[in-house]
Amino acid sequence: MNARQQTIGRPQIPNLKLRKHFKQQTSSGHSSRRSWCLNIGAWCFLGVWSLGLGASAFAADSVSFTSPGFPPSQMDAGGRLVEDWGAVGVKLSGEGVVDAAPTVSAVKLDGVVPAAQAVSQRGAVTLKLTAFRAPAYPAGVDVFTVRVEEKQGRVANVTLALELPAKVHAGLRTVRLGGRAVLTLPPREESGEKPRDWGYCDEASSLRGWAKPAGPCDPAFRNIRAGMGGVPIIYRFSMRPKSEANVVLGFCESHWAEAGQRRLLCKVEGAPSQEVDPIAKWGRHKPGALLFKARDENGDGKLDITVRGASDAKDKNPILNAIWIFPAGPPPNPGQIIAGKLNAAAKRYVDVGGENDQSLYPGGKLEYRIALPARGAQELTFFAACQGGSAPIPDVSAWTSETLRRAAREVWRDWKER
């Protein structure tokens, strides 16, 4: 399956006989028909089981919800979304915001999609949490929407903080438990959090000591960031609007021994893109450097650098070892850069994946600062991993909140007709 291809899931129910049709959502926006079958006995059992579970859920002030053929998820009495990896809760604070217990109930979205909803009147605002299951391959995805509405006719500034299990790690767009993506986050720009002057803004992984450079060279060539799963490596640097710079990207391939395995597409803002196969150009364990005449092309005071794996490469996981940003003018000498002799002359020197690397956004709490106009509202949507699956990863997933809801609506309307 293509990394960007998203397929509506095949539920794990045996003795398949009843034919059912789903739509397959792809990154190009096209749809194709795919069928699966369900044993009528299993279908009837699911209906009876769902009714029984729903009754017990109401008695416990919690609500279960699912998609045909998948194990259920639950919203508990406190409005937390409960999954096999832990629970997601929401804490709201700000001027005029008070604590209040939510009312949790079962609802139908678009008249057919079973969902759980928690509503609480929080003084100046109303907080509404809604969760439903979308049938995304292979195990489904829970869509968790947080809506804050101003009710008193005045501008309100509130802070929404996510409450997550202690062992998870929050990145730029995903929350992970070990190597599993368990929660997809809205774009960090929507948080209102002030970014640093520079840093990575991607879902790549830092791997210290991964490379084994042969011969004397800058120590940065020992470390990398790797776009596991084919995600791009992205850095952003503040600079004077419309200004220029010499940018150098450093690479050292220590996994593959032969050419034609990993090809990298490198884009530095304001400069022509370059494609490189590190083995073909420099050899295994051999440090190399690419030079770019960069410019803040859009005048936003930021310089973007992106390294992607070629879509037709055998290994689509990009790597990057080092970044140097030098003043505009004559290009620096690549040999001296590789040897580590020009670090002091660089405006920025980044040991990618190493000691002086950093995220564009500081770590800590996952908070979203929300400015509400009088009588206004704002929504944030999160995608949660369900039992047996992972959350969609931005940059390699075509799913959006709109397409997930459409998939759920189509599945339940088709199911209802049976």
C-alpha cells in the first residue's frame, strides 16, 4: 500500500457473507470501490451487543461508540476519551471560566453516526467534546473534537490544555507512546505558542551516532534526523525579510552500501531544488555537502528547508546530518565545511539530531490559547489511535476531519439500509 493511500478498513469479523461497499480515499482525492462481507449472524450479534453495551454505559454515566465490526471506544463520565493506550482529557482555564462537571450523552451525527458528547457550562464559555469512530484502515480512528463557545457577549481569552498519560511523548503534530502514534494534533501554529528563532518542525526522529563517517570530519556527521515512515525533515530559521544566505546541507549515508537505494529531494527556500543519492555522489560512510543560494522568497522573515525521500526510491526515509547558514556572498569551501573549520563563520550551525539541535516549539504542556470573539466559537480536532492501530501521521496521510466524517457517514448509512 502506498504510504499516502488511505483505505476504509476491513473489519475483523469471520465467516464473511453479507456484501458491503466502502469507499477508498486516496491522497489524490479519487475514490474507488472496495467490498467486504459480513456474516448475518455476526451482524445481528453486533446489534444486540451494541444495545447491551450502550445500556450499561448509560448506567455508568459513560458512552461507548464504534464503527461496524470494530471494538468500541468510550467517553467516560468526565468527558475523557478512553483508548487502549490511555485517556485524553481537556482542561479549560481563563478569565470568567469556572469548573463544572459535564453531561455525557450518546448522540447521532448527521442523523446516523453514533457518537459520544460531553457538554459543560463553564461560566463565560460552553465546552463541548464530541467523539466518533471513523472506519480508517486498519483499525479505525476516533475523531475527537473540542468546541469552545463564548456565551456572555464579550471577548474571551481561554487556554485549553490536553491531559495525557504520563508516558507519552508530544511532538509537533503527533503524540507517541513508544514508536506508536497515538494522537494527531492540530497544526502547532493554531496553539498560539510563540516559536523559537529556529528549529525542526516535523515528525522525524533524532538518531545520535547513527552514521559512521570515515576519516576526519565535523562531528555533526555522526548524527542524523530520519524521516521514518517517509515523513519529511523540515527546518525553519528566522531571518531578515527578503534577505539572502548561503545554505549548506551535510549528509553521510551509513546504512546502504550500494547506490540507488535512498534518493533525497532537497529544497531550500529561494534556491533550485537538488536531488542526491549520497552513495552515488560520495560513497558509504563518506561525508558530503550540498550548497544552496537561499533567499526568503515570500518575505515572511523565515527560511524553510525540507528534505524528502524520493517517491520512487526503494528507501523513502530521508536523512539529514548537518545544516550551515552562512552570510550571502561567495560560496564557502565545501571541503573546509566538511572538516568542521568554518563553523564559527556560520550564522547558524546545526548538528542535526545532536547536542545543539532543537524543536521550533518549546516542549512542555500541550496548550492551545484561544481568542474568542463575542458570541464566537472555535474548534480543535484530534485523531486518536484505536485498539490495534495508530493515529494518522500528517505529511503521509490524506485523512482530514471532513473525509473521516464523510467515511463514517457513508458506512453507517449503508449499514442502516441493511
